[in-house]
Amino acid sequence: MKLKALIAAICLTGSLSVAAQTAPLDPVTQAMMKVYEQVLTANPQDYETYFKRASEYYKHDQYLRALSDVDNAIKYTPAIEKPLLFQEYSLRGNIYYMTERYAEALADFKKALELDPTSYVTIYEIANCEYETNDFESAKANYKKLQRINNRSAEALIGLARIAARENNFGLANDYINEVVDLAPASAESYIRRASVRKIMNNNAGAVEDLLVAISINQGNSRAIQELVIMGNTDYTATMTGLSSAIRTAPNVALFYYLRATIAMSHYRYQAALTDFHTIIDQNLYNYPGLYDAMAQCNLALGKYPEALKECNFAIGFADDNAPYYVTLARIRRAMGESELALEAAQKAVKKDPRDNNAMVEEGLCLISEKKYQEAAERFGEAMVNDDTNAWYFMLRAWALNDFMKQSNAAVAVYKRVLDLEYPENDVRSFRGFAALFAGDRKTGDAWIESILAQPDNDGILNYYGACYYAQAGDKDNAFRCMEKSLTHGYANAYDWKLNSDARINIAPLRSDERFNALMSKYDYLFL
């Protein structure tokens, strides 16, 4: 088993991540985009180039940019170019679908079908849009049309199963999804599909079981792994129970321990994660430097800095050329108050991978600790240029400008840019409320944090940010209310509670209040 090869897939999805919701462009794609820009400057009606660039943006989840380009492609493409128009309408339909604008997606897919009435994929996409808009009768008709084209269509069966589940006809839904598995019982995809319908029926335990079967069939199946991580966000208890059952059945499969540890870590259950990471190593199930780096990150979060340093140095000794391990080292050194050594580690990370924004940002934070504010602001600015979709980089630069360089007007301009970034609604890592607050719009900030706190908070992260927001707003009573809720829900990041002071998104104003020590003492078991 190649555990290392699966780590990237596992890390694609977590409960919350500082990463933006879009994928930054790699250097090759960036170079290609520059060529496209030159071509379009020379000929602003070059529809083929608009379509190519739209396709690239779509691949990287940059939907607004993709939509703008495909709009222009459709506008300028001659009517006789039917094959290209079919692709353009299909692409725009998919952009609308991915941004949950199902009515617009349906209209475009219907236009695409007019251009190619035999397209199986387009009929399927139309049926899916009809399902999303609750037009179940039309969706059923189209799924059955797929069956007439292919009487073994798993897509049709899954579509019909989803409708049956939504109509509370669970018996029929089960018949359909079991038929999908019967069509290809040795295929991991069959179980992934059945899991998706079981989720609709609130059979989360069954969904987890199916995903684990899919992983057992094909341990390299990144989709099954990602879906299991998502299930961890939807129903943490069912996911961990399923993984524990799988481990009891197959106690020597390192991947199951790794998955359980990774999901626990992403939900701030650092002690549980450490136990599984240690099991992998102690039982010689697998050995990889990333395991030691993960343990270092867990110990850092728990405030156990000597242990974190030991694990991180072991990871570096194992694989010295890995920039992320030096980023972890820099974070540990900074937490220990060793700013000079932290900066040295961060600079090594940047040198090893100049394109790693995490390394660049950590270098900026270390420069703040060293009171080199202009250089820090420059690093945050470079990160913004590399990925102008990530709110965290904007917040860091505005913080440097405002708090250390006394350029409040420039900081407010950056905060206002945060409000325009493309993030899903009510995504706490958009930081929109913080940006509004720091730009002087308390009313908008309060409305944002209230919408965030109205969501389910299974692991305490939302209330942690609530505590941060109200602490920065000077509302200590609400801040401590959120702090206790966060701790009650298990947010066990001692570093965040006790030390984090970055970007004005922290609870630092609470630490001098006697209520802070009382709460940390009351919930000290979280950090043991």
C-alpha cells in the first residue's frame, strides 16, 4: 500500500481549511494564461481563446472568471460552429451547476442538447438539474431515457434512487442502489454511488460502511477517501465508529488508522489523532516522515512544544528537502519565542519551495516577530499575488499595514477587498465579518458573525471564531459565551487559546480577564 500517495487526496477535504475555495494556478498554467491574454488583447473577439481560457479557469474552480470568458465565447462564436457552441453551452451549464444556479444550468444544457440531441452526458446533466430544482417527474423521464439508451446505466439507477429517497420511498431507493452494486460488485465506484444515496436517506452508518468497502477494494481511490472525510464533517460519530469497526476487522491496515487520525485531527481531536499516528509507527504498519510532521502539528496545537520540536526534527532528518516540515518547525520555534530560529526555518522553507504560500506567509509572521514589518508586509503581498482568492493573505497584509506600519487607510482598502472575494455563503474562513469590523462597519460584521454562529458547530471552530470576533469588537461577554461553547464542543487548540496573536483574528483581548483562566482550567482535560 502506498500511504504517501494517498495523503494528498485525504488532505483535499477537511472540516475547515485556511486554503481558499479555489485552486491557485500552477506556473505552467499561469504562463498559458499570459499567452491567452496577449491573444485576446490583439483580437478581443477570439472566441476559441475565450473558451480555452474559460476551460482552464473551470478546471481550477475559478468559476466567476470562467463564466466571464465563456459568456464572451458564446457571444462571438458564429452559429455555424455547432460543435464548439455545444461545448461552450455545456461548460457554462457546468459552471452554473457548480455554483448552484440550477435553473440557468438547465437552460444551457437544453441548448446544448438542441445542438447534439444524441448526447448521453447532456441528458444526464439535464436530469440532474431537474432533480436539483425538485422537478422529479421530468428528472425521472430523463433518467429512464438514459436507461433506454443503456439498459445497464448506473447513472440512471442512482438518479432514480435519489428521487425515491427524496420522496421517502426508501424501499424503492434501496432496490435501485442495490441494483447498482449488483451490476458491478467488484467496483469501488458502485459503493461510492450507493453511499451517496444512503446519505440522502440519513443512513450515515451505511454510507460510511460503503465508502470503507470502496477503499478496501481500491486503496488508491481518492474519491472514496475524500467522501469519507466529508462524511466526517457531516456525521463525525458515524464516521469514527465505522473506521473503528474497520480497524477491529483489519487491525493491520495502516490506511484505516491514518484516515481516523486525519479526520480526528481535522476536527481538533489532537490526542486521538496522536494515538493513531503512534500506532502506525509503533506497530511498524508504515513509516513516512509526514506522520512525524502530523504528530508535530498535533503537539503544537496542544501546546506541547518540546514534543512537537522533537517530532518535527525527526521528520526533517527523514526528508530534509520537504518545505512543509520547515514551515512546521518555524511555527513551533515562533510559539516557543525563538523568533530568530523561527525565521531561519521559514526562510529555508521558502528557499526549498519558493511557490509555497504557506512558507511565504510563515516567513512574514516570523518577520513580524523580528519587527521587520515592511518585509513582512511584502511577503503577505507576494502571497496575495500568488493566490488572490485567499482571504487569509489579505487579512495578514492589512494587519501589518494597520498595526505595525500605521497605514490605516491602506489597511482599510485591503479589508474592503476581502469583502469582494468569492467564497461560499456563511464560510467562516471568508473572514468577511472581521474585514467589515476592521474597516469600520460594525453592523455588517455583527450580522456576519451571527449568521456564522447560527450554523451547527459540531467541533467548536465556529464559536472559536465567534470568540475572536467579539474579543476584537470589545464585547467580552459575548466573547466568553462563545469561548465556553467552543470548548464545550471540543475545540482543543491550546495554541490558539493561549498564544495566537496573528492578524487580529484571535482572542488575545480575553487573556488578561480572570474568566479566561477559569474557563481554561475548567476544560483543561481537552489539552492533556
